[in-house]
Amino acid sequence: MFGEFLNIIFKSIKLDRSLYTDNRNFGEASIYFAGLIMILDGIAGAVAANTIIKTAVAMSGLTAILTWFVWSILIFVIGVKLFPDKQTKVPFKKVLTAVGFAHAPGLLRFFAITPELMIPIIFLTQFWIFAALIISTKQVLNLKSNEY
């Protein structure tokens, strides 16, 4: 179980598209893995920010959960309800799980232990998360690009 969790984290950090296309990664435990990634991401952000600004770790975890739901609802409503592709039939749980998995690069914020490293690591991991969100959205919603 722990090996499966680590595999999901490493695939997300490597921006591996197969993470989002393999249905084995969306089993019963997947929603719990995604939630744990989001909570750890929030805590890692609080740890990184604590090098300069004192933040509440518990509040950061709750904010991460709220952010997880907001991103997931936004992607689901726009990608599945408003502008679906012909083959887009995705349950909300799969979108929620994919968004959680895409936040795994945020765990690298635990390495921002000095004030000099905090800002570069937070910016790097945030852009990394955005890249993972783009990949996860494209793969989960089966979106096709305009390549010929």
C-alpha cells in the first residue's frame, strides 16, 4: 500500500502521463492517497513559509483541502459539464483524485528550510504543480490537442 502511494508521488513529480491513464491508480484507496497528498502539500507549504512568516500548520492543511475541492469543481464544471468533448464521461471522484495527485510536486516544499531557499522552491513547485494539473486534466478528460 505504501509502495503504491510512493509510486503515485514519483510518477506525479516526473510528470508521467501514464499516472492518469492507468485505471489501477484510481482504485478504492486513490481518493485517500490524493487527500493525503493535499494535506502534506499544505503542511509543506506552511513549513516553507515558516522560515519567514509564522503560519499555522493545521490551517494550511485545511486550506489545502479547500483548494483541492475548488480546483476539482472548477475543472469538472468547465471540462465535463460546460465544454465536454464527445468522449468525456468522467465522474467527479476521478477529477478530484487527479487534482490531488497533481499536487505531489508541492511536497518538495519541505526542502525550503532556509529563507534563501523558500521563494525559489515555492515558485518552482507551484509552476510544477500547474504543469502536473495541465497534464492530469488533459489525460483524465481525454482532451485531444490540435496536432496533425
